[in-house]
Amino acid sequence: MLKKSLFYIGMLTLIASMILSACAAPTAAPEVTTAPATEAVQPTEVVATQAPATEAVQEPTTKKFTIGISNPFISSEYRTQMIAELIETNKEYMDKGLTNELVIESVDTDVAGQIQQLQNLMAKNVDAILVNPGDVNGLNATLEEAVKKGILVISVDQELNVPGVYNVGIDQKEWAKTSAKWLAEKLGGKGNIVQIEGFPGHPANVVRMEGVAEVLKDYPDIKVLASDTGKWDEATGQQVMSNFLAAYPNLDGYWTQDGMAIGALQAVIAANPPKWPIAVGEGRCQFLKLWEEVLKDHPDFDSVAVANPPGVSPTGLRIAINMLLGKQVDKTKLGGVNGLSFVIPVPIVVTKDNLQEGLDICKDKPDVYLLDGIMSEEEVLSTFFVK
Amino acid sequence: MRRTSWETLTTKYPALFSIILIVVALLINLSLQPNLFSRDTLNSNLRVFLPSVLLAVGQAFVILGGGIDISVGGIVSIVNTVLAVQVGLNGSVEKMWLYVGISLLIGIICGALNGFFIAVLRLQPIITTYATSFLFGGLALFVLPNPGGGIPQSIANIYRSTTPLGIPLGFYIIAILILLWQYLRSTRYGSYLYSVGGKADAAYETGVPVTWINFSTYVISGLMAALSGIAITMLSGSGNAEIGSPMTLTAITAVVIGGTPLSGGIGGITGPIMGALTLGIIQNIVSFAHVNTWWETFVKATIIVVALAAPGIINLFGRRKS
């Protein structure tokens, strides 16, 4: 019986795919037809770009740099914003004649798939690779190969411990500490709170929760009643918060992060407890707008939003280009395990006092827009490079 | 029912279409990436494709026997985490071999568990292996809650950069698999496997040990998943409990692209091997064709869908003509 139903499922999929392929065929076709042309051009191109990349270039106008991007996860607004900003920022340098179009490898894929992305970037003879790693250690050997080939490798958003690989990102622990400190002070160092965390075991979540715990250690009168995972998902965050509110109706506050804060606040709105807890929010326009709505009915409500900026990647692009141009990095400004990490400051913290400022940024942005900051060329040069 | 010659051909040689497909895909890839056949490029491609190839071979056995195994990703994860935790970044070669042996045993045990539920207790394969996939995935998470650990780089390099006689290691492994399969096919086990997948009831009545054949396909699948887990661990050099879960669907897609229908009883392992390689090559094509970033996923999916649908379309036209 099962075999038969499986067979039917297979047939249905086939039929559906035939319909799809019929509509989609024209898209695939041009790709094939362009092939011979590329073939003809390729050999000369390869020769031209084979020159060692990291050497200081005397006349930047003679050679344009090609920078590759590797991103293994596309279903998040953070990554979408990141890719869009990278393309945008690179245009500046293209106009100056410093870089070619970015070579972007960005599809949902696993560790082996990202290794393939990186290998393909190497095969395309890029001068630098910006990688947002999908695995903390799984790419190490491949990245080391790239470094050995003389490619400048920068890991953005997630710190890696690979010799020769630079990191550009915010300090995740400090990021979490900022909102945790704010919460502790708003509570006057006393009260009952709950925590909603991201994926247990995800490196960013682990260091963030460490940061929160470090802060709370200094406030012995703040009691963490419970902690659960909202899986960085709005709906799950809402569900978890509803359960917490049912169990602890007199909650004084809660700490949460990225994506789940909107769900948690919606749960509070739905439950409407006699005393509203002090809420940790997130730096997303949708949250700020919800916050503004809530304030109309509950003027005492208080929250904070610490931006987690996708702009670290375009900042990383600026750093990469300046390094390729042979400018000297001020090693004393770098941190991290290998002393190869560029730590980017959090661009904006929104509290009740500057909520309007945040809302102004959001005015012409979609709801999913994340409060952001890209360091300018001058800021990058004055912060990280030898003058 | 009249059969067109194409249909006759594909029934006789189930891998035929997949071989045509891989040749076409290779030619397109070659035109976009002229150094595709250089030793280093071939090797770096094969070492990435091999984990899916191994997984697809195991899956092919199960599907041939009329079942399906969606727990293989979980087995890959267990093997990966066990190797990463037990061998460690500074482990010795002896320790590595010991745990490679233990990994294979783990694969066999996991497969036997699936086989027991499905062949002996007669539970639904989809539901059972879906459930055990969480069992295995959960165990992996228990072994290694946070990504980390790993195997010594020198051992990883055996997998990553060995090219005996200038030919990448992957070629040898694939050749051995195909030879083993050709032998197995000619044995009694081979014909039993096809008869169980084709018509289990009839097979039972003619004295084929259906239960044991079914059971064995899951054990083989578990063993191949363990080999795949060893390969991916040597490729990445590190442990991550989530590493296997996205690989399951890739393996099943590879089997189907390779001309093995999910209804069972038809196909072999050559097709699925070609299917797994083709999926990797498709990724290369998308990568080298300078597809606009926002279209990359769509274009890749479209090519896969076309590849899946092509035999059906050819049959459709064949029928119209006759």
C-alpha cells in the first residue's frame, strides 16, 4: 500500500515539476547559450588575475580586485539586508575603479555545500573572500587552503579561530550585556525575571547567554524564574512567553533577543497582566512600531532595542579592500583569540528616550528592516589602519 | 500497452538517463569552468560530493527494496559527533581507525534498529525513519551539544588531498562501489532484492525471505550513512550535531534523479551515484554561470526539477508519436 502511495506522490511531484519546468525553461536557457562565449574569454582572464593578490599594489588603477562572498543561509532578513548592502557598498569602489562586481555564492546549503562555495570562489581566482560561516569549525581546512593561496579571508558576523583568517563583527557578549545591564538597572537590581534564548548550542546564543549570566551575577536580588528557548522564531517566542505569563503573572521583567522579542511582546499584549513586565526588545523596525503602539495605552511600558547590524559585512568589505590596497592594519586595534578580530561597535541602542530617533530611521523602511550601521571609509581607516 | 524504444531502453538500463544527464551537466560545467578536469579541481569537487554519493548508494538499496530511509542524516550526525569528540583534534591515527570501526558498527546498529521496526514489526518506513531520525539526531546533540571538537588535520588531509596515480581518491571509492554492486546483482541476494521491491507478496509466495531482505536494506543504508559520516568528518575536520540533517533529502533526490523510482523494484546504484554527482555539478554550473544572487536558488531548483522531469517528458513525447 505504502509503495503505491509513494509512487503516486512521486508521480504528483513529477507532474508539478513538469508544469514548473515548463514555465521556468526560458530562465534556464540563456545560461546555457552564454556558455561558449565565456569559454572563449576565460583563458585570458585566468592569466590576468593569477598575480598574487595580497601584495601591496603600487598603482591601484592597473588591477581591479575581485571579492567573493560566501553565505550558506538565505532565509533571514539579516542575510538579505547583508547581501543587498554588500552590493551597494561595492558599487562605491567599482565607481572608483578599484573593484569588479562581487562574486556572490548565496544559497541555502550545508557544510559540504559551503565548502564547495569556497572552492568555487578559489577557482574563480578572487582576491578576497568574505565568508559568513554556517559552521564554527567545519570550514577551517578549506579556509586555510584559501589563505595559503594568498587570498585574504575575512569571516563576518561569526568569529572563527583559524590562523590567518580575519574576523569582522560585533562583540556578541557585549551586545547581550548591554540589554541585560539596562534591564537590571531598570528593575532597580531587584525582581523576578524570565529568559527566552535562541538556539541552544548555537555559538552566538552561547556567548550571549554567558554575557547575560555575567551581568546578573552582580545583581543577586534578581531571580531568574525560568529560561526556555524560543528558537529565534517569533511564533515560538510568543508561545513561550504566553506560558511564562500564565505561570508567573507577577513577572517584573524578561530578557530575550533577536526575532523572538516581537513574539514575546505580543504575548504580553494578549495576556495584558495587571503589571506589565519590563521588556527587552530588538532592533527591528517592526518592534519599534509595536512599542510605539503599546505606549499609547500603557505609557509606563519600558523596553530597549540594541541593534545587531548586518552592516558589519559591508564594513568588512571596506576593511578587505583597504587591506588589498596594501594599507597597514593597526594590529593594536585588533582583538580576539588570534588577535585578528576587528570588533565593530554597536551602532545604536534605542531606549524610551530616543525611540523617536529609531522610528525616524524606520520611516521609509520595511517592517523587517534591522537597525543598522555601516562604518564609512574614513571611519574604517581612522579606526583600524595605521595613519 | 505499447512501449516506445526509449521506455524499453530505460527499463533495461535504468542508469542510462542519469549517465546522459551527467555528461550534459559535465559539458556545461566544463564550458563555464575550463580547468574542471585538472587534478586539483576534480579532487576538490569529488571530496565534497562523496558524502552524498555514499548516502545515495545506501538510500538506493532501501528504495529498491520498496522502502525509504529518512533517518540517514541522523546517523551521519552521530558518527560525526562521536568521531569529533572521541578522536579529538590531537588524536592519534590508531584512535582514528578504532573509532572508524566503531562508527561503522554504530551505522549497522542504527540501520538494524530501523530494519527491526520496519521489516519485523511491519511499521511504516516513512513514519518510522522520521521518528528514528530524531532519535539519532537527539543522540548526536547529546554527544556534542555545541559544535566543536574534530579530528587531526593530518588525518583529514588523507581524505582531502590523496590522489593515488594522479586520480582523486573519490574515483577509486566510486569504482569499488560499482564493482561490488555489479557482483551483488548477479548473486541470489540481488535478484531477491529486486523481487521484494517489485512485488513483495509474490516474492513471499515464491519463497523469498522478504523480511530479511527488507531488514538488510536498512542495515546497508545505516552502514553507508556511517561511511558518509566518516567522509564528511574528514572533509570538515570538525564536529557539529546538525551536520547530517540537510543531507537526507539531497540523497533521496540523487536516487530519484538517478532513475530509481520511489515505488521500488527498479534501478540500481550506478544511477544514484550519477545523480549525486550531478546535483553537485549543478551547483557548480549555477556558481560559474554568473547567475544574479537573488535568482541563484530559483535557477538551481529549476535545473533540478527539469532533470527530475526530463524522463517523464521524453516518455510523454514518445507516447504521442506512437
